[in-house]
Amino acid sequence: MIERPIIALDFASKHEIQNFLNKFPTNEALFVKVGMEIFYQEGPAIVRWLKEEGHDIFLDLKLHDIPNTVQRSMKGLAKMGVSITTVQAAGGLEMMQQAKEGLKQGSIEKDKVPQVIAVTQLTSTSQEQMQKEQLVQATLEESVLHYAKNAQKAGLDGVVCSAWEAQKIHEITTQDFMCLSPGIRPQENIADDQKRVVTPYKARELGANAIVVGRPITLADDPYKVYQMIKTDWRNRKNEQ
């Protein structure tokens, strides 16, 4: 279980990230997501800088290629010391297995191999879109569960999924199999381009092991206040037990 909400640093430059992080206490160690937008602008240097600042990194590049390419790419990414990274479950069993192998080979400290999780269906994807645009005739839930089972079979550490799917994923895998959930909003009626959203408390209740929060924090007038509120809500279920 990751007790801190992971903040999605969906910015276009290091300068924008610096301005954002300046609104947090200097000694606040965060868990942050580095996605394609900023990584393709700033490259590995942005990861090194954030680690030097004391933050943990979820590097979300969603690799999807032939197994050998993914394996060699993951070997390089492991050297950055990220905590979590991602592949596309649609890449198949062999690709996912090679992703894990690449991380093992590239890790400087063999007892600190980054976790790798698979993207099932994006939380911005509806069942209608999946069936019409991907020609996947299963239900959205069936597709997600199938991908999750394959990810576990490949030896991955978990999946990215909607919190609404977490409980059933745990039922067909294990409770420790990570369900990392984006689409988190302080209020369920605020969804923007996300289709399947939940509050932090509800995500915990549904069985999510970790949550990613972007715009509700990054676009807030007082992002640290919103972050603290979301962190309290996320931890609330544990505090009740």
C-alpha cells in the first residue's frame, strides 16, 4: 500500500514543475508521476533532478513494443532508480516478462528492483469506445480482468486500473497485487475527460493500493492544501480500522 497520493506532474517543462513544487514545504518528500509529456521534453534529467530533491518517482511511459526492445529499454530505465514504471498489457505475456527481466538486469541495487505494472484500459476509455474503436467485443470489465490476470502470470507487480475494478482484480490475483488507480477526484461529480472517477476514500474502500491525482492538485490555487486534504481522505479508511 502506498500511503501518499502520487501527484501527476503533467507539466511541459522543468520550470513549471519547479514553480509548482515551490508551493510545498521544502522538506516534504512526495511521490510523483513523471509521464510522457514532461519526459519527452526534459528526458532522464528530470527524473535525476526530482530524485535529488528527495522525491520518489513513478515513471509512466507505458512501453509497448517487441519484447527485446522493451527489455533493453527497461534495463536503461532501471538505472534511473525509479520506484514504479509501466507497460501496456496489450503487448502480451512475453513482452511483460521481458520488461520485468530488463528491470532486474538494469537495477544497480538488486534488492531494489523497480516495480512494473501494466496499463489495462485507460480510465478515459468507455466500454463503447473500447468496442467500437479497439474492436474488443468483451465488456470493459472482462477486458481489464483478462489483462490483469495476464500481468500477474507474467510476473508483474500490478496494474493501472480504475478503482471500480480493484476488488475483482484482487479476487482473481492477490491482495498484494498492486491496483494503482488514476481518475481520482475530491468530488465524484468532477470528471473532466476521465470517465470512471472516484474520491480518494472510495478508492481505498474499493481496494485500490495506490492512487494518482493530477489536475485537482496541480491546478489548485493552494495545491499543498488540496494534497493534504486528499491524503487525509485516502488514509481515512485505514484510520477507521
